[in-house]
Amino acid sequence: EMGRKKESNSNALAVQLDADGKVKYDVIARQGHSKDKIVYSKLSDLLPVEVTAENDPSLAKPSQEEIEDVTDKTRQALMKITNSKIAAAMPVRAAEKLAPAEFIRYTPSQQGAAFNSGAKQRVVRVVEAQVDPMEPPRFKINKKIPRGPPSPPAPVLHSPTRRVTVKEQKEWKIPPCISNWKNAKGYTVPLDKRLAADGRGLQQLHINENFAKLAEALYIADRKAREAVETRAQLEKKLAQKEKEQKEDHLRQLAQKARDERAGIKTVGPGHVKGIDEEEQERDLLRQDRHKERARERNLARAAPDKRSKLQRERER
């Protein structure tokens, strides 16, 4: 082994430059892959072809002749597929027409009287073999072949990771599945966990507005009933107070009468009191009539003095 060069197993790559003279760092990503494999390693690989290669001839709009040619080929292919489907669906079908024979002239490499019966050239007639329409397929064409490895997907550029807050942790926390019927292990499950598993907290309660109307109507009726009860109690209290005062006044009069009788003072009878009341009423009526007449004269004197003098003269007559 002395004097031999040791084989190096280094994974170092040779520095390669692109057309602009810059270092091609995508060689690191391509290491270990075949040269035909597509590897996306640059930011420009994420852009569409329309942006990176605007003048690419493959992206140009085809001419009218190319469009007509492709349209004709597509029509012929579709007609061929359609005709084959129609022919296969028919109960009786004729044999397919054969293509016309072709004649091929060739010159063999070995020349001489001993070869090819001494002929220098030969003409071969090529005819398409007749196909039996009832013959089963000769080859298995539905054999599944494993696909080759696909090209690596385009890189997804993620934003830098952020620290998860306590609120996000609580939002991501999924409560365990708790059954309301089965408890094979016999665990003691708290009520809050059962309610969380029940899903009642996720339901949004909707209260009908008629409940508010009913509550307001009951409140108003209760308030009015209380006011009515309070008014009735005050009225009863006033009536009781008035009745008490009347009783006290009656007792006071009886006591005064008893004291007067004991002292020997003669009391006025009820008939005499009634006569005095009638005389007072007559005097009050006369007083009111005179007061009205004086007020009328004042109004006439203030409004029309001539009319007052005329009325006074008529009254004096």
C-alpha cells in the first residue's frame, strides 16, 4: 500500500459558475439526482413562465395554418375513434378494408450469380395481413407499470415561526371524548368536562322577544295592582280617621251637654236652631242679589255710560 494514493470519499462539490459569472448554489440541491430531474432551487422558479420568458417562441400565438392543421388532425382522430366505437357496437360487422399494397425496391449487398438468383435488385410487394374480427386480443395491454419518481414539488416559502400564545393554546385544546352513556372504566368525570363534551356551550341561545313583552306586562300589572292596593289602604285609613273624629266630636258634644245640664244651663232646642238657620239663609240670598246688581251696574258704567243713564231714567219713571 505504500506509494498508492488513497481514494477520498469527500462529498465536496466543485464550484460552478453560471452565465453571469455567479456561483451556482443549486448544485447542492441537485446532488444525488439525475440530470433530467427538475429541481426548483431559485426564487425565479416560483414565477410563471409568462413572466420569466416573455419572448419565448413556444408561448407565441400559433398561426392560422397551424390552427387549421391541428383542427383537421383532431377531427380525423375523433372520427376514427367514433367509427371504431360504432363498428364495435354493431351486431354484425364486415372485415376492415385493407390498405393498398406497397412495392419496395431494394438492392442486396451481396452481388453475384450465387446470390439472389443472379438478380441485382429485387421488388418486394408488402400487403397488410388480414385481421380476424373474432380473434381475442393477443397481448395484455392493461398491465400496470409502477410510475417513476415524480419531480420534487415547488418549495413553499413559510413565514418564520411565532411563539404560541396562551389564548391560542386554549383555543387549540380539544376536550376528550366523553360519553354520556358508556363508562366502562368507571371513571369519575367532573361536571364541567361533561358539559364541555356535551356541546351546550357551543349552542347560541335565542330568546323570543315575546318573553320580554310578557315580563314587561307582568311588571306593569304588578305595579298597578300595588298602586291600587296602596290607594285603597289610604282611603280606608282616611275613612277610619274621619269616623274616629266624628265619634270623638259626638262624645265631646255629649260630654259638653252633660256638663251644661249639670251646671243648670238651658240648651237651645233643635226647632229654634232650625228657624235661625232659615233666617240666615234669607239674609244671605238678599246679600248675594244686591252684590250681583252692584256688579252689573259697575260693568255697565265701565262699558256704556249713556246706556246706564238711559236705564236709570227708565227705572226712575
